[in-house]
Amino acid sequence: EPSQTTAASGQTTRQDTATSTKPAIEIIGMHKWYGDFHVLRDINLTVGDGERIVIAGPSGSGKSTLIRCVNRLEEHQEGQIIVNGVELTADLKRIDEVRREVGMVFQHFNLFPHLTILQNLTLAPIWVRGTPKAAAEATAMHYLERVKIPEQANKFPGQLSGGQQQRVAIARSLCMQPRIMLFDEPTSALDPEMVKEVLDVMISLAEEGMTMICVTHEMGFARQVADRVIFMDQGQIIEQNEPEQFFSNPQHERTKLFLSQIL
Ligand code: ADP
Ligand code: MG
């Protein structure tokens, strides 16, 4: 069953015994078009509870579109997407139910520049979830400590480095207590010296059992935390495997070519 939120605390309680056997995400025969352009073709993907998936593939292969379909920032036209047992349809009430369970972190952090870090973290919990301000701030400080920048709480985004801003963006998602985290190339806009601090946060989330889909070209990260690497090209899943096999023994020419270019 979907989780329940108690208005008083804003805390999410979960009926884990009921949900643990259900996949977190199930995509069946899914297609998407942008106008005439067939961008996703017959996508089939099941992500178990606590599973960590890395999606790799050339630019334009549909990676962003796929994960944006999972929290319905984009609509698919054929097939099914089922998130925490709820099928994504045009029924808006259910979409909200799903979105609150799915956090998303983008390449560009999309923080509000005129709000402090603390305000960025408490905005949605207060206004979307109805969490009392003090409780929202306590949760925000908890996650700022998790991403190791509690001392930045009262600064503005422009005063932080790119790596710090991306850690704020991750903390902001965690404040909504999602069950699933989607990452879309979270380190690709960062200066090289800031990549590790963001990957370290993602690794610790993975180690704690968060269900994650990460679009990334950080193959070291994929080797370390992924249960499965999915390779996409031209809107299709070309192959998938556990990381050791994926890297040492790619099956398809397109995968071999891609790996030869990035490794
Ligand atoms: P990736 O994340 O793998 O680089 P995208 O999912 O962003 O790929 O894009 C897949 C394809 O869809 C690309 O050819 C891109 O140009 C196209 N595309 C992406 N967004 C739109 C859109 N809103 N309208 C039309 N075409 C789009
Ligand atoms: Mg993309």
C-alpha cells in the first residue's frame, strides 16, 4: 500500500511488510513520442525495492526522458509505468501520490537563488506537505548534516560552490522522505574536484538501501554501488548486466563502442 503521512508530524510511516515484495518501479512495454519522434521504444524495466540502477548511454539516447517519465515530468503514450504499485495515468490525484515518493536530482541544481539554504529545504515540506515550520527545519538540518554542510544553512545558493549546491539539492529531495531517488547526471556540471563529494553522498544513500536510478557516466560509481547497469541507445535498452559483467564482457557492438569512448 502507499505510505501514509500523518498531518501532525509530517513523518512518513510505511507498511513495509505489505510493500517489500512489490517492485519499486515496473515499466512494461513503454513507448514515448515527442510529436513524430519515437524517443523511447518498448522499454521494459523492473526495479526492486532497494535496488540501485545505473543508466548509461550516449547523449540523446533517451536516458533523461526515461527517468522523467518515472515521476511523470513527461508523459508516455503506450505501455505501463507502475511506481510503488500505482500506475501512472492521467489521474492527477494519483500522480501527486507518486511524486511525493520519488525524489529527483538534476544536473543543474535548480535551487531558489533568493532563498537561504534552509528556506530552500523547508519550502516544499511546509507548503506541499503541511509540515510545521519547526519540524521542517529540524528535518532540514538533519539532512544538511547528512550531506556535511550544516554550517551553510543560512547562506544563499550563490555563496556555495557547485558541489555544495548539488549536496543541498540532494538534501532538499531527502527532506520529502522519498522512497525512490532519481539522479540525472548529478555530477556532470561540476568541476572535477567537486565530483567526489557528491558521489560520496550518493554512495552513502545507496549503502543505506535507498532505491536509486542514476543516469551517470561515473563508471567508478557504477562499479561500486550499482546492482545493474542499463545501457541505452536510440531510445532502447540495448543491454543490462551487473557491473562486473557489463564492463568486462559487453555483448553488443554499441556498448563496446560506448565503453571504449568513456573508459
Ligand atoms: P539523453 O538524456 O540520453 O541525452 P534525452 O532523453 O534528453 O536523452 O533526449 C532523447 C532525445 O529526445 C534527443 O534526441 C532529444 O533531442 C529529444 N528530446 C528531448 N526532449 C525533447 C522535447 N521536449 N521535445 C522534443 N524532443 C526532445
Ligand atoms: Mg540527459
